[in-house]
Amino acid sequence: MACYRPPCQPRSEEPDIGLQRRPLLLLLAVGPLVAAAPARAQDPWGMCPQPSQPALPPAPADAVTRFSADHLETTPEGIYVLRGNVQGSTAGQRLEADRVTYDDEHRVATASGHVLYQSDTLLVNADQGELQLDQDQGRLAGVDYRLLRGHGRGEAEEAERLDATHSRLHRVTYTTCPPGNVDWQLKAKRVDLDHEDGSGTAHDAVLRFKGVPVAWLPWATFPLDDRRKSGLLVPTISSAGNGLDVRAPYYFNLAPNYDATLTPRVISNRGLMMGGEFRYLLPRHQGTLRFEYMPHDQLAGEDRGLFQYNNASNLSEHWRFDVGLNRATDANYFEDFGDSLDVSATAYLRSALALTGEGTWWTAALEADDYQVLADFADPTRKPYQRVPRMWVDARQRVGDTPVYWSMGSELVNFQRDAGATGTRFDLYPSLGARVDNSWGYVEPRLGVRYTGYTLDGATGSTNPSRSLPVASLDAGLVFERFLDSGKVQTLEPRFYYLYVPYENQDTLPVFDSTNFDFEFGQLFRDNRFSGPDRIGDANQLTLAVTSRLLDPATGRNPLTVSVGQIAYFRDREVQLPGEPVETASTSPLITEVEYSPLDAWSAVLGLHLDLQDNQSDKTVLGLRYHPGGGKLLNFSYRFRRDLLKVADVSAVWPFARDWRLLARWYYDLDSNRTLEALAGLEYESCCWALRLVTRHYVHNRQGETRDGIYLQLVLKGLGTLGGGRAEDVVERGILGYQEYGASAMDF
């Protein structure tokens, strides 16, 4: 939920949504628009000097009026005249001046000569002033002010305190730049400050940056603190394959527990699009509704749009209901309107309903899902199935105080599709096991039987095929430790996993949702090499693996972890997916995984799948990161998969001067000798403003077509952003770890 005070704070009886938006200015003007940047945890004011005039100690909160001075005179009319180092306080307010006259009957204080006034929100230096203490009102002339809740400051011909929570400034300037610096300044005929609401309202205002007028605002509001409010969010301006793209979202703070955002969007090559989002938060329900709609795409010659709805409902302590609905008007929607290859290459949109329950020893669900296919599948039988419905129950429980446990997995699914066999599948997998744990290791034998039966329509063979197979496994591990002279502890953790599943011909069974698992370290210890029950892999195999860790007991750090493992096969793997050959290798690839972090600033990961029979790598992943602090970040990664992928990715965030940083990324396909994405940018940051300029060249669709984009973002700290937030989005998406290690305070 959009807010000034992160995280958002609904009513006390409501849970916290925890989402953030910071609407800044409500504009009724034609011309440049101004809005807030997303909130950041990092302090955006870290580069600012401390105020030269610190705030005074808080005044007493009681209503008793106190004065002290070097000299005191009393007139016959009961007027007190104080001269020299005059100090006064009442009801949380302080006053200092060279001379003060105080009317005790009417409780009016008039000050002159080096007047200093302070409330809990303002610190004001003035030439002269008058305070009406009973009404908590006052007037000051020749004002130099500073907000105590924030970094705002400025000057005014006159300042009025209307009551305890409202102030008014006439002929006023406002900036968050330190004294002596007016890189940006808002100058207005009048500004009203509502300290209770946390907002200010400027009338007839001109915004100047580096002395150049950039916006005229007949009426505008701006924040005094971090509370949320309705207003214009960050307008984004970019240029890419669709031409100039301008978005101007407007946020509606409808209630503490629901809000809405409307986003008019103009795409120069396509036309006008309207987007929107509605979010709600109730004691047991929360959800988001999003839409985009273009009534007439000038390039496609048709209406375009996207609808998305997500809801999560906690029905009781054990049950919840989830909804996820996604639909696009056409298959090319993401290709035309997406801004990355990942988005543009979306093959299908999934919509789903799920009623899920969970207890101490069981979980269950009733689900239904559907897919809108976006990719052009040449073979219609490769499209995903609808599962309408899917029901499953899993249970596991120990038998008394013994190490013995029983478990049960069950599933009933109805698969539907326009092409190929359809029907229902029932899967039941009861098992019995025992696990014994000791300080030196563990052992866990397990025996189960897996039954899968079908009722099919459109099948070429039997309409009721089935399969029953026993599954037996033995998992055991040991833990050895030794203490090194350096004070660190090294572990050696061998693990053994034996799996036996007899062979049964399963060619008559359909394949609804089963695929081969991506072979990773965890796959060494699975009881099925396929992802679903349409195929149960025959197995007579032994996994041998070992993990070694280096631990620092003093700090708790784990600077080094090395894991190596391999499967030894005692028979060929005859059960395969349709069209795939029998696997005859006697061993799996040797899998090696290394995580190394010798210092806080350095980290490295290595994943290597080595085929010892062919003496070549099936898969290699290498990642290096250097993050010494101070906003510095270097990344390098290399990914290789035989006959499929070979790419390198280099990115950096690096300060090269006190106020300047370089942003860069190069994502390169080594097989095709082609750049997939190149990004270069500059960031400048001072105490009160920052600038980000990013240029980008990237592949944007499955056909390999490229686009170029330019993104410019100017942040006026404490006021808002000119240009848009897409520059930040591009950097965060392209540079791994930017948010964690490299984000600058300009992203406040």
C-alpha cells in the first residue's frame, strides 16, 4: 500500500500489508510533473552536513509560562518588559530574543532582536514576532526556518502558527539542500503546513533546479514526513522499441486497508493505454487486482489488454483459499509490451484456484488450474494440460516414541486438453520408514509401494492402465569434525543413499505432467528421477557423496563448503519419457558444488557436472562477487550447459569520484557471439539531489530482435523525482545484488 511511513500502517486491528508507494505531489498544472521515488532503507541524507544550528532541548509539555532575562521591567498596565538573553517556554514551545514584552492578562508575547522560536516541528530565526499563548498562535516576520522532522528549510517574509498543528508561510522558499546551497528550490506565494497530516500545500509555486525553472505549480502538496497520501506517483519517461513511453500513475489512498492506482500511459507508436491496480487488506483476506487496456493499438489494429487478480484468504487456523487469475488479449502481448527477454518469452499464463489445509501431520489441497498458451507450439500435444480439479493429501507421523514413522502421499487429478489423451489419474504412495539420529550421524531405511491408475479418453491403447511398484531406499550419513590450529572447525560429512525400484514397462501410460528433473546435487537423493508419477524410474543405484565445511566458532561464519557426489548405476535405466533412449551409463555425472567466502567482501560459487566417461563438462556455473562496501559491487558469472547454453555476465557498480558512480552490465552469448544485454549508466549524488542516466541495448523477444532504451532520473531529495523510476528498475533487474550491496541513497 502506498505510504509515507514504511511499512504501511493500517488500522490497529488490521495486519500490515508491508507494501510501499510514496505519492509526493498533487499537481493541477500543465507541464513537467513531479512525484516521489520509492522508499529505501538506506539513509538518503548521509552526505549532508550536520545543521549548524542544533535544535534546542525540548520545552516542557505543561502549559505553565516561564520567562528568564537579564533585566525585567513592569508597566502600570501589567506588561512585563524583558531585555537581554530572554528565554521563555510554554506548552512545548521555546522563545529566545533580545527583547520580549509579555501581556500576562491576554497572554501575548511580542519579541524582537535575534528572535528564535522552536516547537516540536519547527526551528525559526526571525527579526520579530508575536505569540498568543492561550490560542497556541503566533506570527513571525523575516523568517529563516528549518523543519525538525526532516531536512526541509527555507526563508519566508512571514510565518504564522495557526494552532498546535498548522502553520502558514508567506513569500516562502523551500529546499532540503544545506545552508549556502540552493541547487533546487521551491518558491511559492504561500505554503500551508499541516503537521498532524504530515503534508504541506504550496500555492503559485515555481520549482527551480540549478537556477532554471523546471515546473510551475499553481497548487501542489508535498510531504513533511513519511505518511501516505493520495497523489501523483513517479511519472516514468523512456524510449525504446515502441517509441516514447510516458506513464503518470496517480495513487488513491482510499482507506487504511485498501487503495487504488490508475496509470494513464502514452506510447507514441501505439496509442493510449490505461492501467490500474486495486489492493485490499482485511483481517483474513488480502489481494490485488491489476489491469492494462489499450482501446486501439495503432500497430496491431486491435484492442489489447491484460487482467490479473490475486487473493489469499485465511479461512481458519488450518485452511486458506488462494486465487490467481491471469489473462491477456493475445499471444503477442508480452512480446510487444514487455521490457525484457524473460517477460517477452512468456510461454503461457497460468490461472489457478486452491483450497489448502495444513495440520501437525498432514497437508491437503483442492486445486484447479488453466493455461492461456502464448507460445506458438507447432505440436498441439505439447501444450500444458488443464488440471480441473486436482486433489491431494500428504501425511506423515511417528509411531509413538519410536524412530519408526509412516507416510502417505495421494493425488487425484483430472487432465483436460484439446489434443491428445485426457482423463483422470489416481496416485497413492504409502511407505514405512525409520530414522535414527546421533551426534555422529544418522541412518534411515524406507520401504513404500506406489500405485498409479488412469481412466482415459482418446487413448490409443487401454483406457484403464495402471502400475504398482515397490520403492526401497536406505539413506545414511556420518559427521566427523576436527579442530584446526587456526581455531576453525573442519567437518567431513560422507553420505550414502541406496535406491531400488524394479523395472516395469510403462510405455502404455500417458504423460500428463511428468518431466525429467534438472540434474542437481539434490537429485542424487531423490527416489524418482521424474517430476511426476506418470513415470517411476527403475533404479538399482548407490549415491556416494561427501560434504566438507569450514566453520568459525567465534563468528559463526561458514567461509567454505565443498560438496561432491555421484550415482553408481548397477543396471540400465530403461524407463524413459516417450522418444528418449535408454540410459546405459554406469555412473552419473560427478557433481561438485563449492561456496567460498574467504572475506566479507569476497564470495564465489562453483557448480560443475563432469561426465567422466566422455571427460567433459555437462554443466558449469561459476559466480564471483566483490562487495567491499561504500556502494562498490563487481559481479562475474559464467554458465554453460552442453549443446544448450554458454553465456557470460559481467556487471559493476563503482564510485569513481566523491559524488559519481559508474553502472555497467554486459550479458553475452558465447555460442552465437552476440550481446544479449548491454547496460551503461552514471549516477551522481549530492546531499539534496541525485541523477541517474542509463542506456540499454537488449534482446526483447524470442525472435532475437533487439531494442535500445535511454532512461533519465533526477531525484530532488525530500521533494520527488523528475523523469521516472524505470531507470532504477532496469538497474535492479540487470545488476545482481544491486539492491543489497550497490543501491545508492538516491533510491530513497
